[in-house]
Amino acid sequence: MSQHVFSASDYVARSGLAEQFADIAAKVEQFQRALNDYMSTAVAPQVQWQYRVPELGEGGACSLFGQLADEPYDLTAILGGQTDVNQRALTQLSLITAFYRQHSGLDWFGIYQARANMSGDTVLVKLAYYGAASRAEFPLNATFAQISNNSTVGLSGKAKVINDVAAYLGSGGEYYTCDPKVQAEACLPLFDQSGKICGIVDAEDFNKNVFTADAMALLVAVCLTIPAYLP
């Protein structure tokens, strides 16, 4: 399977990033090569099948910051078991996550896939991440998209880049607050080989204005690589 569904320039245009980041394609391709080299040589990290998640507020609309649920979230059910195929997929996604952490230096990053959960609802489920505990599933519907950038991007396929969360909120923007320390966020779509939206990535930092052209080139390179490894 080809690792890259679209060219860098195609992805930038399709995701709506062209107006702000039109000239990053060459840099994206450099990061793609570096990521491919890393994945072929790095020691595979231990896969997280379970991870801690925050308690959800009333109606599940928002997380209660600092309060963790008693039971960790387990990926086994939504992925259909701890099969060899799923283990390999999560290993590769963990490698991509480790590469992004090493090269970005940002405080938080997660890879989400669009899937039906055990209730039959379509959600974005977090398959690999680093950083503070955070929500495992985001409802992928128009109602939840009114308060969630993750769900909005997962439905629209258009990237959302916020370099100053406080200013964004002050201008009337809707924002799902999981960690009040976050001051910048970039949420980008993932596309499968047919062009269908198959998930998202979300990157966050406790500092403003971190999503420069080079930072976005790194994130786009990651987005072009991930779909080939989704379970």
C-alpha cells in the first residue's frame, strides 16, 4: 500500500490550508522522508491498549479537568480485539507519535480514527497520543461539532489552526476545553485512498503562536503518512 494518499500540495489545498500555508510542500516532503527513515529504524514503543481518561461532565459535553475516571479506556472492543493486525497498526501509529513528539516539542498530540463505537455511534477514537489524559471518543455529529474542533474537522475535512485560544474565544469561537493550559491548537483531517475523511490529528501547546509554516509542514507530513497504518 502506498504510504501517501495525496501529494503535499494536494493535501494543503484539500484541507483548506493553502491560503495560510501555500508554500510548505517542499518542507512537507522533507519531513515525510525523515519520518519514513525513522519508522524503518526506530525501536518500536510499547503499544497502549488502555489509557486513563477524564471524567465527563453532565451529558458528556465536556471533560472535568483534573478528575480521572476510575476505569481506563480500552481500545480492544472498538478495534475488534487485540489481533496481530491491530497490534501492528498501533505500533506504527505509536512510532509516528514518537517522531512527532521528538520533532515538534509540543505538549500534546493525538491520532484519531473515525469508527462506530459499541453503541453504534460514529465517533473519533483516540488510537495513539502523548501528553495529559484526555477524552477517548468524540461524537462525530453536527451537534457535537458546534462545540468541538475535532468533530468539526472530522466532518468537514477542513483544518482548524488556532494560534491564540484566548483571542479565538474572545472573538466568539466555539472551543472544547479539555485542558485550560492549552493556548494553541491545530486540528487536521486524515484522508483515505478514496479521499474519504478517515480521522484527524490534534496537536496542542501551552504557548501561543507555535504553528508556524515549518510546524505545519511537520504536521501535514504526519497526516499524509498515518492513513496507511490505520487499523
